[in-house]
Amino acid sequence: MINRITTTSAIQIALVSLASYLCGFYFTSLFHRPSAQMGGLWALISGIIVLQSTWGSTLSSAWLRVIGTLIGSIISAAYLSLLPFNAFGMAACIFATVLVCYAAGIPDSVRLAAVTVALIMVISSIDSTVSAITNAALRFGESCLGTAIAVLAVEIWPQGDGTVQPGVPGNTR
């Protein structure tokens, strides 16, 4: 059902998407122009994933995003610094990343960390002009940008009282 709540939620998500994409794009283009569009997309995805209806739930989601992205970035950068991309290596890095998240007591970061590994590894396979360290650092920075924009958006324009409203994007825990 479309009403005032769903419309304002859609506007907030669209604005976070736009701001995240543009910030990610311009940030990445400063360091590696060929992956700037991917950088914008990664920042946008981070912003949407983190965006929740309240500041507290967004902040909690942001923490999971940042720590998962950091772990995935470090593991994929380490692998790619030593070996070239291949699908089995990517799977091994995802396996290691998941184990690190569980060992660190942050199981809620598992999926985001695994997706980060996949993104970094695939970008490295597509574009060999970016070093493994630069690629991982850029993806981490883009994720942090999108995450920060989502947190700022909810601080400026909260969308609810913290109650979960099924079917309303950005209003889940």
C-alpha cells in the first residue's frame, strides 16, 4: 500500500542512494577512475543495506557493515597480493572470512564480509590495473561512505519510532 510513510521511506532511500553513489563515484575516481562506477555502486549498496528506520538500528547495521567489509577487504587483499584471482581462491577466501567473523564473535557480519570478498576479487579479475591493496582500500572506503550517508540520513530524517512495519523498505531490523 502506498501512503505517506511508504512515500517518505522511498524518498529517503532514493536520496541515500543518490548521495552514496555520487560520493562513492567521485571518491573512487580520485584514485582509480576505471572502477569509479563500481565504487559508486558499492557505496550505494552499502547505504541501502545500512538504512533502517531509526538511528539506533541504523548505527547497529552500520557497525556490522563496516566490520564485515574490513574483514573481507583484508582477507581478499592478502590473497590477491600473493596469488591471482581464480574462483577456487575466491571460495577459499570467503571460507576464511566466514571463519574469522565467527571466531571474532560477529556472525551477523558474515554475509557482508563474504560479499566484500567476492566484489574485490571479481574487480581484480576484471581490471588488473588496480593493485590488490588499492582495490580493497577503495571498496572499504566506498562502503564506509555509503554507511555514513545512511547514518546521517536517519539522524537528519528518522522514519519511525523503531517499530517494525512489514513491507516498508528501510523499516526492518
